[in-house]
Amino acid sequence: MVVCKNVYYLSDSRCVSILARRYILRRSAQTFIKVKGRKMSEEQKPKQGKPWTTVGIFDSYETAANQISHLIAVAPTYNYKIKRCGPMGTQFVIKSRIDPRLAEAERKLSEKREAAASKKSNKKSKK
């Protein structure tokens, strides 16, 4: 890889991914990558997912982990994570967001249940 005035000449796709992770996000918008004759500007940012919402703040990691296991049992279509927060990182916060793949599977399953229940009720009403 040769660096000349914010232009990077790369030989393979692996170098592109390494460079993207390390340098592109830190450079100004004027930085360009030249890959096999093409130019790609830094303005193309990765697509962000849904934002995380705070569920609760706990004083110990064990209580937060117990709460997550309870939340997973109640609402399995969400993703959960524990992060440090508070002064000097003494508290733990639980954050959640809906997982689109699990939500879609749950929606399809509920539609199938409703269709099966309506077929069952139609059979009973005909008798």
C-alpha cells in the first residue's frame, strides 16, 4: 500500500476492509480510496440499526444479568446488552432493541396461529 496525499492505492479487497476500519472514518471527507481504477468517497457511511433503549439501571452485574434472563423469557424478540454507567462505572444499565429477524418470525407465527384458529372455528360453525 502506498500513501500519497490522502490517496491510498490498494491491491486487494482485504486491504480495503482493513483500511476502512482503521483510517477512513478518522480522515476528512476529502479522503479518497483508489481501488483498481475506481474512486470511492468516504461519504458512504454504514447503515445504522435501530437505537437502543434503556430498560433499567442496576448496582451490580449479577442483578442486571438476572433481569436480562427474565426479560428474554418475557419478550424474546428483543436483543439485550449490559453496559457500564454511572460514576466511575459502578452501575450497570440494560439496553434493548427489537431484533427485526425475530420480530418477523414472531409475526408470521402469529398469523399462522390465527389462520389455524379461524379454520377450526369455521369447521365447528358448519356442523
